[in-house]
Amino acid sequence: YTQEKGDFLEDLTERQRKMINTLTQAMPYLRKELGVSQTVLATKVGMSRQMISLIERGKQPMTWTQFLAIVFFFKSNNNFKKGARAIAKKQPNVVEQLLLLESDMNYYEKRGQSK
């Protein structure tokens, strides 16, 4: 997403924006490989199925709060590594992004615990 004045994403750090973009690109692959429908994901993270669809198609930017809800849903079931392994042959760039995203999330978790 491009940075525009007044854009609600402008308060996010560059690292957070990259993390959101990574999850946005990877989410359809991750969901498919893990057998999670848009409806199930939406229910688990407190969003509508329509919002999940808009985010996945790049029609609606993901907020940081939405990002956290979605990424922790996948992480809570150890699904990042499972999903990454499943899509490794089909989408190697998505796997790389997912593993970097997991690394970034671990960084944020540790940082939050140290305060």
C-alpha cells in the first residue's frame, strides 16, 4: 500500500507495514493449505467474511489490530510452519515471507514481555 498523507497506516512503523503486506499476500495461500475458510477465519478473529475477502484481494488495507488477530490465530495452532512447509514447492517467496513474519512476531512478543 502506498503511503499517503492522512492515511491511517501512517502511524505504523515501516516494519509493521511490511509485516501487514506480507500477511496480506500470504493469507490466501496459508488459509488454503491449512483448510481454513474465509468464514472460519473471520469468525475466529472477529471480522466479517467480506472483510477477509477485501483484505485478501487488496481492496481494503489491513489494520494493525486485524493483523495481530489474524497472525495470532495462525500462530496459536503452530500453523505458520505447517503452512509454510505445505506451500514451499508452489510459492517459495511466500514461505520466505511467512518465516520472516514469524520471526518479526517473535521479536514483538519478546519485546512486549520485557516491558
